[in-house]
Amino acid sequence: MAITLDVANVGQGEASGGAVTSVALTTSAAVAVGGRIFVGVGMDTSGADMTVSVVSGGSLTWIVEGTLTDQTFGFGAGVGLAYADAPAGLASSTVITATLVGGPAFDAVIAASSYLGISGVRDVERTDVLAGGTAWATGSLTTSEGGEIVITAACGRFGVSNTPTAPGIEDQDYDGTSRNSIIILQRRIEASAGSYALAGTFSTAQDSFAAVTAAYKAAAVIEESPILLRPTMSPLRW
């Protein structure tokens, strides 16, 4: 089964005020039956070593794939990537909340996208590779088969815009209204196995950057065997 985009913008949210311990979004679009929802969380940690501990909402089972903080120059950009499968879909107006620990954060942003046809996780890469520049890149993930999706949640400490590097496709680029941090959800789907990374360019130089990247296989196609009908009674004779 091919992996495809379901909804690029499932929802976005922010929290600010200098004492942030959680951030939430309300879904603005419904997720299709069988969709997998990815949530990216970005934080301006103001130097604290913060992580995303729990994501909840929609009566779904959420898995935090990875979370880390880049404390370059004593500042801090924190990021988390989580997902949940929605076997029955997910209605709009559903609240999804990420709980943050190790802080509080100065501010935080959250955004979600959904996809169809994804199976189990292949690999997770945790990366913090940018200091004082605009260009960023994740570490490479090695996929084992064609059709896998490589997806990253990336955070910069300044609210700016991001331009994805081809063939990466950006589904979320959100910095809220306070513009103190930005969360990016970016992906690529590859036809063959190999080593792949994601990259982009911020419109403003960053002093901190963090990203968590994961690769997932496509769901297997289930083929049904033909059903053979066998007579259970002898033919009627007149």
C-alpha cells in the first residue's frame, strides 16, 4: 500500500507567557479512517533542558518517538515528535495536548499532519545540528525497502519561515503569534531503499535548532484468497 498525505494541516496551537508546561491544539480538519497522525512540538526553552513527556487526546494511544533540546550558546530550542493511529478516524474539534517537562518553556508551538498507508517504525534519528545559521539538515536514516516515508519534526528558536530542500515536502510551518519558536513537519517518500535526510533553509539565522526524524514502512497489501464453494448436497433427481 502506498503512503499518501491525508491532511497537511490537522491543527495548530501555541502557548506563551514565560511559564509554559503544556501546549495544545484543536483539530481543524477530520482525519480519515486508518490515518496516522503526527504531532510536532517546538519550544523556546530559554536554556532549560526540556522534553515532551506525554501527548494525549482523541482517546488515541500516542507514542512519543523522540524529543531533545539544543542548548547552543546557552539558549534552547526543544522539539518532540509523536504519533497516534486513528483506526476509526478522528473528528475535527478534538483537543490534542503535549505535556512538557524540565522547564517551564518561554513559549511552545504544536502542529499536526496525517497520512494514510503507514506501517511500523523503521528507525529514529535525533539531531541538533545548527548554530548561528539559516541552513539546516537532519541526520540520515537508512530505509530497508521502497515506499518508506521519512518525516522530521524540526524546531528553530526564532519564529521565521522555512523553505524545504527538494525532494522534501513541508506539511507544517508554524510559529504562532508570539514568533519565539517555529515547528516544522517535513517529509519525503522514497521509491527505493537507501540513506535519506531532510533539510531546509530558515528565513532568519538561528542560534538553536533541534530535530527528531523517523522513517516508517508502508503497510502491507492484504490479498484475499478466493473462496471455493463446494456442493454439500447431491443434486436433486426427479
